[in-house]
Amino acid sequence: MSGETLEFRGCNFFRIRLTYSILSGRPIRIVDIRKNDDRPGIRDFEAKLIGLLEKVTNGTKVEISRTGTQVTFRPGMITGGVVNVDCGTERCISYFLEPLILLSPFCKLAMTIKLKGVTNVPGEISVDAMKASWLKVYNKFVLNDEKLDIKIQCRGLKPDGGGVVTFTAPIVKTLRPVKRQLVGKVCKIRGQAYVTKVTPSLAYRMIDAAKKAMHGYISDVFIAVDQRKGDAGGASPGYGLFLTAETTEGVIYQAEAVSRPKGESGNPILPEDIGIEAGHALLQKIYMGGALDSSAQVLASTFMTLCPKDVSHFLYGPLPMYSVHTLRHLKQFFEIEFKMEDYRKTLKDNDTDLRTGSLDKALITAVGVGYSNLNKTIL
């Protein structure tokens, strides 16, 4: 599958393009990166991502133009191993974790990556969310999940970060096809109210507000307090609330709300508002449904593609734009097409009144490309 160079324009989907280039063995050229911006070219966090991918591969060659608006990426062999990386404070650590999770099953050496930076950022998926929802989906595709873990050793918030996260993953020779269509009913809600370098009373205010926001939905709600002091609390003060809902079929939905970073313009967000925002966001995720959290659709789509030549299918909730573009990129890199079936057509007449949330779901079906064999031809 390696050979011709694929060309893309712009800075969007930068990490997914580099990841799929490594997995498929196809070189890529990305042009016109922020060419009309006041600061044209790639940013520091994108340069750090390229550096990280070079560390977990062997033989990768990268050429960046003098202005930084063009990147040529020729992928090497996935090696993995033990790596320490400072991710900076521009983006959340999850930005760097996403490619690592997608690459981790196919490494020569078991992956142990220590990442330093920001663990929770408003508007971005957090490290907590990846640990709760992504690893649950990862487990479905692998037989050996013995060392699979994301450990938050220090929590770091913007603007100064200070968080430390360790990601470990086993070597998986081949993925297994997965068929996940049943969603089940929500049976319990769990959460974590975290405070760093502020009074712990804020955590209890967030918890009370969240419970009031979800009052009457389910009785089994338990939210713990995660108070971090000293180095374990990073370098910036702040607080937030992370919630998960688990169904009878083992599906995990997640939602989060975080305080405004120190020094940012605007009024500070009250702990009560954080609790209400997180509670309502979780109920919205539950309503959207699907056999996995919407943020983990990227992971499921990628692993379905890299499975052996067998049929896999997954029930997705409404597809975010990022998931749509992921499917398009998979078609470009791996020449695979997904069959998308409207959820309404799969329902029987007596199933329409089961109160399963949104009907805007899709049953995604794909036949894997047999990546374990493909990888040998690339190597």
C-alpha cells in the first residue's frame, strides 16, 4: 500500500493524517498550513507531535519548509518502547495520546510513554475521558489487555500545566473483529470532582450541583473528590468535574466541565455552574447513545479497518464532524469503505417505544484489511 505520496491542504486533522501515514506506510505532503495566518506554518505543539512520532518509529523522515507551511512525512517502522516527552501547554496531553493509542497495538516493543503537560482543558477531550471511554473500546479489539493503562500521576491545568501522564500498552499481534450493537440501560453514574491548589470545599459544591442537575434520572450516583496538593496538583490552580455513565452492556459515556484557566479574560465560572454543565452534558451523551462514547468513534473506526479480513460492526450515535472526516481519511489511506445503515431501519415495530434516546444513530459495518499481514509487506 506504500508508494504514491498523498497530498493534503491545511492544518486540520494533522495528527490523524500523520498517524494513518505511519499505519499505512504511505508518505504524505501537507501544504498551505495556515498560509494566510499572521503566524504562518506549523505551531510548536505540531512540531512536538512530529518529534514524538519520530521517537516511537524507526526510519521516519520529515521535511519542513523554511516558512513551516509545508510538511513532507515519510513514515518508518513502528517500534514503540520507553519514551519521555514534554508536550508543552498549548494543547491537552490527549492531543498526543490519540496517535499513540492508535499505533500502540502494532509496536515491536511494548509502549511506555511518559507525557508532561496539561491534563484537562476546556473544550478538549481530557486524559480522564480517554482513560474511561477509549480504553474500554480498545479492550474489545484485543485479547491481551494486561498492561493497558493511562495513569494520571500529576494533574495539570492551564496555563502552566505540570501534569504527568504515563501510557502503557501491550504488544498485540492482531486485532479481533468486533460486533457491538446492544447498548443496554444506564445502571450507574460515577465521577471525580478534582481540585488543584484551591480549597476542597469547591469540589463538594460541584458534586451537589451535578446531583441536582441529574436528579430523578438514576439513584446510583457516586462522585469522589480528587484533591491534589504540591507537585501532584501541577503548576496552576483550578477545578473541574468529570462524569461517566455505565450501561448494563458495559458501554461508557463521559462528560466533563472545567473552570476557566487562571489569567484568562472573562468572569470566573462558579463551581455550581461547573456541576450543572457536566451533569447536563452527560445526560445529553446518554440521549445520543450508541454502543460507545462519541469521542471514541475514531478509535473504533480505525481498529475496524485494521482488523483481519472479517466483518466488524458498531452502533454509533450521531457522528461528530471529526468522525466523518476520519472515515474519509481511512478511505484515502486504506481504500476501505464503510457501510452505514440507518438505525431506524434496524428497529422492529415493537422496538420504537423502548426509549433508547436519539434515533439518529448509524450501524457502521466494515471488512478489515488484515493489518498484521499488511504490516509485514510494509516492513
